[in-house]
Amino acid sequence: MKVEMLKHHIELCKMIIREMLEDEVRRFTGERYSRKKPHDGVYYRWGENPGSVRIGKEKVRVRVPRVYNRSDGVHHSLKSYRQMRTLEAPKEQVVKGVLRGLSM
């Protein structure tokens, strides 16, 4: 049961990561297929790059959206992705506590 919960935990974390990255992209580029673009339409979605984020002790692959600035020809890095890459792994006591709480 605990192993299954951990598997779902990782999938849930991946969903949250995708949503955070997409929110930041939306702030720059606007909604997909919308004609209303923030920042005078300077930023565009420009594909994805492979990336990874640590969830606990596990390194999880994620797709990192790219944002292109057409005015200066530079790809804009996502602040939320940089922050996720620098997060420290939770202490084992915290993980054990969560698992104990889930199993009750």
C-alpha cells in the first residue's frame, strides 16, 4: 500500500510541476491559440526541452516549455523551473511521517 501511495505521490508531483510551468508560460505568452497576448505579443511558446526535478531522492524527468522573446531573439528561462531545481530533498523523517499519516 505504501509503495503504491509513493508512486501516486510522484505522479501527483509531476502534475503539479507541469501546471506551475504552464502557469508561468501563460503569464508571458497568454492562453494557447488566443489573439490577446500580454506584453504586446513579444513572447511566444517555442517547444519544449527535456529537464529533471528531484522529488525526494528520485530524479524525475519533466518537459520544460520554452518561451522565445521575438524582440531580442533570446529564449526566456522559467523562474519556477530554476526554483524547482534548487529545492532540497525533504528529510527522511518528514517522508516517514507522511507515510505514517497516510497509512492511518
